[in-house]
Amino acid sequence: MALLTDDMDIKTAFFRVAYGGNGDYYPEIIYKDRKGKKQRINVRIAMSGGNAPPEVKRAIAELYRALEKHKLNEHPLDEPERWPNVL
């Protein structure tokens, strides 16, 4: 599963970090908008070049590994049986 927000009383949202075949990381938030449509916001952290300083690149890689280690990095849409009323 993805990391579920601790603010479910406000909005149900999931956070994960995708890893691209190009070696870049894509932190993303997945949520339902007010009309019930599934939405996602993500950003690309380029590991070769890009705008992020080396410390940020290392931090996002460590975050990805930690989420993977604790099985908190799956896309919630890949688990519809777990979230039938959420997503």
C-alpha cells in the first residue's frame, strides 16, 4: 500500500515515490477531488543533472528505499479491494 495521510478527517490522500526506468524519482500524491475524480500530483527529481542539489537527491533515494522496506510504496489503485470507498 501507499502511505496514507494521517489527516483522513480532512482528505484521504496517499503518498508514494515512484522510480522511473530512467533512474529518476517521482514523489506523488494520489487523492480524490471534490467531484470524486481520482487525481495525482507528482514531480520529477532528475538524478543526473536537474534542479535538485545532491542532498535532496540522496534524501529522495533514501525515502524511496524506506517506503519500499516498509511496504508503503505501492500504488493505491493497484489495491482496489483495500480502498473500495476511498479510491
